Amino acid sequence: MISPTVFFVAIVSSMLINNIVLMRFLGVCPFLGVSRKTESALGMSAAVTFVMLVASVLTYILYYLVLDPFGIEYISTIAFILVIASLVQLVEMFIKRFSQKLYKMLGIYLPLIVTNCAILGIVEINIRENYAVQYGFGAGLAVAVTSALGAALGFALVMFAFSSIRERLDAATVPESWKGVPISLVVAGIMALAFLGLGGIV
Amino acid sequence: MAEKKVAKNPMKKKKKNGRLDILTKGFIRENPIFIFLLGMCPALAVTSTMETGLGMGLLVILVLTGSNVVVSLIRNLIPEQIQIPAFIVVIATFVTIVGMLTEAYAFALHQSLGIFIPLIVVNCLIMGRATSFASKNKVSDSAIDGFGMALGFTFALMLIGATREIFASGAIALGVYLPLPFEISIINTEMYLFNMDVFAGPAGGFIVIGVLLALFTAIGNYRQKKKEAERQAWIEQKKKEAAERKRKKAMESAGDAS
Amino acid sequence: MFDKIKIAGILLVVGMVAGLAIVGVHTLTEDRIEENRLAMQYEDYVSIFPDMDLTNYEEKALDQDVLTTRITAYDSDGDFLGYIFIGESASYGGTNRVLVGVDSDGRIVKVILSQTQDTANIVQNVIDILDKFEGQAFGEVDYDAPSGATQSYDSIWRVVDAVSLMIEGDPTQEAFESVFEDADSYDVLFDHEDLAFVEEFNIRDADGTILGYAYEIDVDDENTVFLVVDQDDVFKGFVPKDAVDDETQAMIEAYDDHIDTPLVDIDPDTGDILEDAINDLKPLVETTTRVDYDIVVRYKDYIEDDEVVGVTYIVRTDGYNARMIGEVTIVDDELFSFVIRSHNESADWGAIIIDDGDLQEALIDADNPEDVDVKEYTTFDATSGATQTGEAMQRIVVAALEYHNEEGGQ
Amino acid sequence: MTEAIIAIITVALIVFIYIGSYVLNRRVPAPYQKVDEATCGACSNYACGVKQKLSEER
């Protein structure tokens, strides 16, 4: 039996210490691209959270029930990206069919997720962590999903904070050549410095 | 009267050698990182040293050239409606293969790039070239385009990597990660006291790319202003010439009338 | 329709070609990748023992929580260089793989963090401090933990600690080895209360066969002695754990004459704690049938007219926090009493149901203890610790009954 | 050898599923929605259906 602290550490470390955007450099494209407005940042975060959770479950099962037993781990890259891509297609289809409201909220962001390295990155990291070997298949799945949730929350946190800063930046007087992405990157660098300090938590 | 030197029309495009242009446009004019902001994740993650940046660049060269060739080859075989997913399959296959080759022949590089090798799959640059160029052009042109674009990408990664490495360690080493027969430092300032570790870390990555982007934007702005000024000057001259011609004509017609 | 079939066909062809290409490259590169992975391991080995002969080393898998492998290193002349212990230990980012090199004098050569998922700058803090291990002898390892890297550092420390225990030896294990040459491992059976000895151990050889039993006696705060008997309860002497003072040594030696006599035949008259221990153990030995440590120890038979009417079983299981030991008495094939003799459950959760006693009563009264719904007795906490404590208690009763029914109370 | 065949079949199967789901998704029409063209133009995603629709409309 694994103790509850494992889950706590998994959430805290993947949300704050190994923050997916600022420490692991995953999902930088949406971080820069969709963070101009707080509203769209939150929409993107919601879509990422949902897809990330489902994708970690699916790929974990695929890896430990198919790829690992047959010794064909080497096809995991192509298998994972295609699983994520088809997942996104199916989710988009269902949302289109059954909930117009939800589609209005998430519709634009769903296709963007296929090329979001955050999802594929977290899925790969979860497999590399060997949770199934450490905790057993079932508990390992729980830990993997927990740390995926932590990563998604960390993404949402940084997206929200960054979009708020950018809304202010738009109103600030910035030298001509620094306007837009360059100054945002420097701001992101300062945010990364701040997150560096969170490393002392554990 | 000596003939006045006529200013060239800056708006008229210089005639360019087609293939050479395809090859070189990725360097500055259409640089994937500095101009289009494509593939920012690897640009931040694997550029703590120049050599890892170079290594990543080499892998992208292999994948992008290969996928462009294959996409261009099969562009007429695949029905329109399933083109994009078919391209993704092609790219994912190439990435898997290149990943295995790296692990076999450049193990240190494979270890240091870590999960960013499989993540080449989701690099927008590769899919972007496949849809916007390779699916519409000949095999040879697509190959050159892929190679050139990836070369520009490599150049950008190396520039970022070199900047970060020199600030972080005061030296630039080569031969640590790539399977080269030698291991040397290209530049060594020997100023160990002034090393700033933060540049090897995440914060340094963001800041360096930000500064370099601002630099590129500034250069671009300067060029554009220069071009604008040239254009203005040319228009002024043309106007003057026209006015001159008009005056002459008027004088001639006045002379005829008299 | 034809269009759809065409698309499906193309899909399959694309998939097959992609799969073929990947499999092809895999078969080409497979061996080389394997070689590279080995070479990476060797690199670590060589950084510990530069003279190590990579064609001649022994690798032994260790059956231990932290340490996974022990490598015995020789130099090119075949001379023994030392051991490399490989351990895996959890940190916040994932599992850390740690290598500890130990030379033939039992000193640490080097500690290497060979694989980690922790954040780079935290890892750097830890690596900076690893040099301090170099050259230290086990038993007196001194270290400064770096600030802000607690989890990463602890995971390394756990491995060094485990190596230390393995090199320094475990005093308990060594004491047992002085009696049984083949002694390889031991388990704590259960804690005794109100007796001269406090803990009972069994001693096993490498195959897991039980060689004998030991009872820990705390003579005073500093001197600890084991009373050892073999499988047939023949007295094997008292052995000291660690070093003992002269007085205790003299007490032990007074019993040397009795070695190899059945315990029940010993009738000492020394008046010290060792005599109490023997006197306390005698009745237990007479009535105890040991089955297996993890399942059931048949403890006491109640005999009336030469017929066994009741049996007490000691059952050990894992509770929420640690080992839990229960005593189940069965009279006339029916549950008579059930007491938890020792546990380590937290006072807020698990201990509440144990102290409460309702679950014990319910288990005794039930026709079939397996059917008792533990959750009813842990309503204050439906999710975690308490439920598991309750389930452990239920397991104890069920195991005792099962064993009793199989053996027919014989 | 069986391992290789399983690998090929797995890849083919996943490709089939993916492209199948893609085709199915394309057939389901998206509910009409107003898109902020300026934000949309700044994004360089190839797979974005909204963007394709916008360019078709133009």
C-alpha cells in the first residue's frame, strides 16, 4: 500500500517544482501563443487538463498491457502521438455532437493540443518514471494520473499568471523592438527564476 | 551632359536563383525560431550548451529532410481528406527511426536530449513544412527546402546555445555529446569567477531567447526603415523626373506655339 | 463505397509500411543500443574503480528493499578491488539510482548519482556534497545535508545507509551466525509482554528453512543477549548482541555447560534475568507448534482428559502502518477470544477501532468472520487508515480459523 | 519474429484508428461560431479547423 504522501509529493512536485512550462519547457508554444487574454488562457488550460488526464490513462494502459509484455517498447513514440491525436479527434467529435456550449469554450483549443508537446511530454515522463514497477500496476496508474493532474494544474497556474501579466504589458510603454514576444520571454524568465525558489519545498 | 545615375527601383524584386533561395531563406529571412517562433520548446530545453543545440539541429535536419522527401513522394497517392494525418504518421515514423539511430550511434547525445527526441514529432516546424511546402512541390525542391529550413533552425539553436554556454561556463566545448573523435573548447575565456549558472538553467533560456528576438526584431525594423527611406527617395526622384518632363513638355509646346 | 475501401486500404498500407520501417531499423540498431547501455554502466563502474577489469566481475542481485545489485570488482591481475553497490530510492522527481563504491578496507570510494529525474539545480547541490563521502569508513560516516534538496539527498542517504548496514553487518544477524553457520536472514516474530524476553525471532538459512529461534533479553540498557534454541527447542546458548560488559559475559558463560541439552531439561539456579528467561520460555516451548512466521503460530494447547480442547494461535499480518499481531483462541472449534497483542497504528485512526473493541466482538460473534463488514466499524473514516486496520484484524481471525480447520485442531 | 509482426500490426492498427477518427471528425460539422480573426491569425497551427474554414470563407 502506498502512503498518501506519495500523491501529495507527486502533485506538488509536478505542479510547482518541476513546473511543466517554466522548468521542463513543455507547452511553451501555447504559453506564448494563447496567453494574450486571460479568458483564452483558461480555456486552453481546461482543454489541456482534460486531454492530459485521459491521455495518461490510455497510454499507461497501452504501454503496460501491450508494448511492455511483447517487448516492443521501441514503437512507443509513434504509438503515443497517434493515441493522443486520435483521442483529440474523438473528443472534438463528441463535443461537436453533444455540447455546443462546451465546443464554444474548448473548440478552438482542441486541435491545437495535438501539437502541444506538454501532453506527449508528460505521457513520456510518466512512462520513464516507472511508476508501475515502483508501486504496482494499479497504484502506479493512480500516481501517474496524479502527477499528470499536477502538471496540468501547474500549466493552468502559469498560463493564468502569465496572461494577467501580458494584459498589463500591452498597456505598458515598451521599446519598439521589444514589443510582443521578446519582452514576454524575458518576463517568463523572471517567472522561472521565482519558481526556482520553490525547489526548497521538498 | 553626363548621364545621371538612375536610382534602382527598390520595390522591384531582385531576380533570385530559385533553388539557392529555397535553401538560404530559412537562415534569416524565414528563420523558424526568430521569425516564426516555431519549435520554441526544444529551443529552450536543449540549448544549455551549443553542442546539444547542434545535436538537436542535426536530428531535425535528418527528420525534416526525410519527411519532406517522403511527403513529396506520396503527395499524389494520398487522398486529399486524409493528408494531414498521413503526414503525422510519416513524421512520427521518421522520429522513431532517428531516435533509435541516435541511441545506437550517438548515445551521449541521446541521453542529454532525453524526452526531447520523441518530442520532435510535435515540433510545428516539421508539420508546417510538410503541409505548406512538401505537399505542393517536387521531391528535389522539397528536400532542399527541408534541409535549408532545418539548417536555419540549427543555426538558431546554436546561436542560443553558444550565448547561454559562454555566460554560464565561460567556455564553449565541442565533442562532449556528439560522437566526435576529439574534445576541445573552441572558446575559453578562463573567467570562472564571472560564470553565471542561471544561464544554463531555465530562466537563462527564456531571457537569452527574449534578448536575441529583440535583437532580430531591431535589425528587421532597421532594415525596413532603410528600405522605406530608399523607397521614399526613389519616389521623390521619380516625381522630380516627372515634373521635369512635364516642364520640358510644357516649354516645348510653348516653343511650338510661339 | 469504393472510395471508402480505397481509403481504408491506403490507411492499412501506410500503417504497415511505417511499422515495417520501424521494426527494420530496430533490428539493425538493437544490439548497438544494448552495447551502449552497458557501456554507460561501465563508465560509472570505472569512475569508481579506474583499474577495474570489465571482463571479469561478478554481479549478484540483492534481495533487499533499497539495494538491487552488488558488483564485485577485480583488477586485471584478478586481485579483489572492492564492491559496487547499486541502489534505487524514491525522490520527488522519480527514482534515483545511486552507486556506492566500497574498497577492501570497508571505506567509501565514491558515491555516484547515476540516474535522476530531479530538477537540475537541486541535483547540482546534492552532487557538490557527495565528494564528502569519499574515504570515509562505514560506522562513522559524517555528512552535511545540503539545504533545499532534502528529498534528493535523503534518497541518496538511504542507499548509503543500506550499504553501511550490509558492510558493517547487522549485529543481530552476526549474533545468529555465531550459533548457526548457515544463518542468512531472520524475521521478527512477535513481541512478548510481561516476560523476561521482549522479542522473538526466527532464523533462516539461504533457502528459507528455519534453523532455530531467538529471544531477545535486555539485561540492562546497554547489554542485550539472545537466547537461541534450534528447531527442536534444544538450547544453543546465550549470545551477546554487540559487545557486552564482563559481568554479562560471565552470566552467559555460566550456561555454556547446558549447550545442546533440550531446553525443558535445563534447571538453572543463578537467580538472574537469564534464569527468568529460561523459566518463562519453558512453558511456551512445551505448548507451541510453530507453523510459519507470516501465517500462524500455534501457541498453546488447552488439554482436558488428554484431549486438546482449545488452541491459541498467534497470527501476524501487516496493518496500515506496520506489523500487527493478534492472538486468537479457538475452543471446541469455535472462536473464543481475539486480542490484538501488538500494533503500530496511528492513535487518531487505526488505534481507535482496536481500543474500541466492537470489531473484535463482532468478529467473534459472527458465524463467518469473513462476512463482517469492516466499514461499519470505521464510519468515522471511510477511506484510509482505519479501514485497513480493520481489514488486517479480520485477516488475522480468518487466517487462524482457516489454519485450525485445515489441521483439525491437531 | 512474432515480436516484429506484433509490432507491425500494432502500428498499423493505431494508424488505422487515428486516421479513421480523423475522417469521422471531419465529417461532423462544427457549430457556427464567431472567431476573433486577429487572435486566430497570430496562431501558426496547421491542424486548426477554424483557420481553414476562415480561409475558405475568404
